[in-house]
Amino acid sequence: MAARSITTQLLGTVVAVLGGWLAPFLFFGGVRLLGVSDGKQPLDVGILVDSTIATSIFMAWFIIPVWILVLIPLYLFVPLSSPLWRWPVCTACGATAGFLIMALVFISSDGNSSWSYGAWEFCGIAALVGGATCLVGSLTRHVFKPNHLTNR
């Protein structure tokens, strides 16, 4: 029973990570479809696929360590009764963590000059990914994380 519980919880972390990974694609795709973005050129499927693959590889460098170091321990060791599982708290923590991780990357990489090359946008995307990951994890916790009182 315990092995099934751990496997189910790990599956929950994977679902949360996939939710966070999809968030920027859905957000920017929606912005593009609504015509809100600056780019008014016709949609090029080849560029879209290539940029999605490149973005996914880039995001993996941040998502995988956070998944292993934060999300898995959260699922395995924090009880459902904790305030950390409430979606507003969890989402805010994830967004803050995403923003800070990306900000630390830019601060440590090249000092102050890298901020002129779109660092704020990348920090915003990282906050979106972190917040979405935690939101999905929080909203699906009852599906994947057994209640310690009922053992379900």
C-alpha cells in the first residue's frame, strides 16, 4: 500500500510539472490568438515548433531541479492539512520561487548588463511556470496525495 501511495504521489508531481510547463505555451498562444501581441505576422508552424522545443529544453533546466528538490519532498512529507497546500498560498510560493530562481540566474551570470536583454520578461515567465506548477499541484493534491486520516 505504501509503495502505491508513493508512486501515486510521484505521478501527482509529474502532473503538476506538466501543468507548469504548459502554462507559458497556453498563455502566449492565447495572447497570439487574441491578437493582443505585437507580432502581426502570419503564424509560421515551423518557427512555432522550433521555438517550443527550444523553450522546453531551456525550461527543463529550471523545472527539473525544482521538481526534485521542492515538489517531490512537498508531496511526500507535507500533510494535506498544511496551509502550504491551499491554492493561493501554494501558487504565490511557486511564482515567487520561479521569479527568484530566474533573477538569481541573471544576477550571477553577468552582473547588471544582462538585465537589459529581457531579464524581466524571463523572470515573469519563470514566475508563471512556478505559479502554475504549484497551482496544479495544489488543485490536484486530493487526487494524488492520500489523506493520512483515511489512508485514501
